[in-house]
Amino acid sequence: MKTHTTIYHSADEILEYDRSHIWHPYASMENPQPVLPVMSTAGTRITLADGRELVDGVSSWWTAIHGYNHPVLLEAARAQLEIMPHVMFGGITHKPAVELASLLVDISPEPLSKVFFCDSGSVAVEVAIKMAIQFHHARGLRGKNKLLTLRSGYHGDTFHAMSVSDPEEGMHSMFREILPEQYFADAPRCGFDCPWEERDIASFRNLIREHHGSIAAAILEPVVQAAGGMRFYSPVYVRRVRELCDQHDVLLILDEIATGFGRTGKLFACEHAGVSPDIMCLGKALTGGVMSLAAVLTTEKIAGAISAGSPGLFMHGPTFMAHPMACAVAAASTRLLMTMPLEEIIRNIEDKLRSGLEPCRGLSRVTDVRALGDIGVVEVDGPVDQAELTRRFIERGVWVRPFGNVIYLIPPYIINDTDLAHLTGAVVEVVKRGDI
């Protein structure tokens, strides 16, 4: 039997064990990329083992909207830890879940009124897809079991989530032959602020007209295709999708995992289009980055049909569903968010991102510079060297993780103008070098 008594104190010890035994996301064990030992976080700062501080430009993968170690969130976690860290949710309920559900119903678009808690964004997408298929199944429409989605999208790393992510340019093309086959409309081309062109919806319209008998739901990220390239597109597109879904008895799932909780300047990105989905997925910023939690919201109509049909219950139940500590922190984060002048804060960040990144326009390899809400993007003409660019950003005291052909910033909402200027300045310096 193995025994283990080692305590790792030094950064070198931590890195050595990590390098030999820990598999990082989207990483190789044979040729691992360098990783940084982090000792603490606070506000917008990540402190490394050697004492260097980095301004976090990506909000810990888009989650830490209030920054790190916010006292309101820490107190919510401490208080719940002392009362009840966890209890199963089967046959049991508790105050944090009820309070969080009530908050989410209150702030989400009508008629969303039913809340299903789960563990992560990918699982939320799986739940939403199962919910849509089971809804039609309960109505006797068993043939409606496919999904209609958009190219350049990303919805997660589990199997059905992968199946509705871009099949060719996305991160999961190697699994294409074993994934469920879905329908893919061309990615929207009209930019967020561009004049609407009706031809932009043609591909989606043709697919839903031809295949609506087999389509359970359409799923898309409203207004922003995030991990698919930080692409901003017209809210009119989302409105047209809503209209077409209604015309063809197809449910609309909006994946607000990346865009929810103020990211685009509205509390939910679908508000730009003035539409409400049949099913909405939330995650990432739900707990302010403190714990993993996601939620799927739906309507009385869908919940009622599933509950009235065979087998009379929704067939999903995560072990850590509605984790009390996560729910308590999420409720505290949501309340905190609702006390902030959110649109004003995000508008200021957007203005600073746009002006701060604008010097990149016209530089070698740069094809576009754009900002929307809390998202600032410098797009280049081909894939960047993520490891090398990350190293250069660290040298400049910032934590920025490019992917594909985009260098992007999604800072915490608490960021001050000085730190924001530091972030955008670092991006401009790195891009000006030209060898990206």
C-alpha cells in the first residue's frame, strides 16, 4: 500500500511534482508547458511564489467578476461552512438553494421560472439538451432529438456539449466521428453594431425549415461567440432565431455561461436582442469565481410537460447538485452584483478597452480590434504562440492567455483605470513587437 507524508513547501518542489503527475487542461504530459506556482490572490492580483504580482486580465477564466478574495463572498463561504458544508439534494432542500433560485428567477427574463442546479457549464449544456429532448419526448415527438447550432460556437467539453461546438475549427474535431451529428448554420457575419442584413440568417432559416421535424432545440451563445474566437454579432440575429424557433416548434437554448452576469453590458446578453429563451444556461461568474456551480433555467411549460409525461420526472441528478456552500456564495455574489451600477461600470471598462487597444489597429498581422462590455479583443491573421505570448505578458506583470488567433482581455469588474491601462498597454507592447 502506498503511503504519503510529503508536504510541499518550496516552489521548486511544487513544480517538480506538478510536472511529473498533474495533467493540466488542454496540455501534454510528455511535453508540458511551463506553469506558474501561485501562492495567493487578492483583488485583481495573482501573487507568484517568487513574489511577483500579475494583474489578472482574464478574471480567472471569466469567473472572478468581483476580483479575488472579495470579503462578502468569503464571509458567505465561511458562514455556510460552519452551518452545513454539503448535503445531498435528493429529497432534501436548504436555504442557500432556495435563496439563489429565487434571485435567479427574479433577475432572469420572463417566463423563466424553474431552476435546475448542476456542477459546471458543460454539464449545464448537457442538462439543457436533455431537457429539450425530454420535453418533446413527453409530447410524443420522439423524432425531435437533434440540435441546430452555429459554426464558430463553443459550448463545453462533455459529449453533447462538444457535438454542438464547431465541428471543424473548434477544439473537439478529433472526436467528430463519434459525436452525435447536429445541424450547423453558418456563423453570423453582421457585427454587433453593423447594419442588419437579412441574408445573415439565411443559413439558419433554411436548416430549420428543412429539418424542424427532427430538431428539438437551437442552441447558441447570444451576441458573443466566446471561446470560438470572441466574435461579436448582431442582436437582430438572436431575434430572428427566436422568431424562427417559434414558427417551427423548436425550443431556444441560450448559453449565457460566458455572457451572463453583466459581461456584455447587460445583465444577460439576450437583453440586447429583447428576447427570452425557453432554456438558459448559467455558470462561470455565477459564484464570482469562488466555487464551481451552474444553473439551467426553464419555463413552466417545459417543466410541466416533462413532469406530466413518461416517466414523470426529469432524468438527471448530479451528486453535488445545489451544493450549499456554492449556492450561498452565488447568492452573495448575485446580490452584490445587483447593488452595483453595473451598466455604468461595464461601459467605463468597454471605453477603456476600446481606446487602450486601439493603437494595435493597423499593426502587422492585426486584422481587427474590438470591444464589447467587459471584453476587449485584438484579432490577428493566424494562430498565435500561446506559451511565448503568455511568457511575454508575465514579463510585463499581467496574466493574459491568448488562444487561437485572438489576444483578449476580460478583466474583473472591480478593476481600476490604472490596472486596466496596464493591461491594455501590455497588449499593445507585445503586439507591436510583431513576431506574435
